Amino acid sequence: MRLLMQQRPDASDDAPRFVQLFLQPDLLGGYTLVRESGHIGGRSTVRREQFLDQSSAFAALEKIRDQQVKRGFQVMFTQGASAPR
């Protein structure tokens, strides 16, 4: 599953920010939540979190998504069989 979020550009010269979330199964039966964030066209930061099951990883993804929506980000792209609500 993949989710891409972006802030609207403002009047300043700064590039808009983005957050990209990936939810991937690992080889040991768990799940990895990868969060990449930064300015579009600039450097980004990547963070990884490990989860034992899909439900807890999906809950963490939804929590991060909701936090970013409150900060002014909009969902631009969603990919995956079970898109978040």
C-alpha cells in the first residue's frame, strides 16, 4: 500500500512539503511502515517502523495520515488493494 500527501504551495518561495507512506510485508511475517517526508525537489527524510501484524501497522498508517491532514496536507495518490478510509 502507498499513500502520497502534499501541502498546498503558499505565497513564499519554499517548495511544498510532501509525506509518502508505504506499508510493506517483510520476510518474517511482519509489516514495515516507511514514512518519507521533505520538500518536493529537495532532500527527504526516511523513517521505518516494524509491526508484528497488519492491523497494528494499518492503524499506525491511519494515525499518521490523520495527523498530517490536521497539519494541512491533502491526499494526492493512494495505491493498494485496501485503501485507508
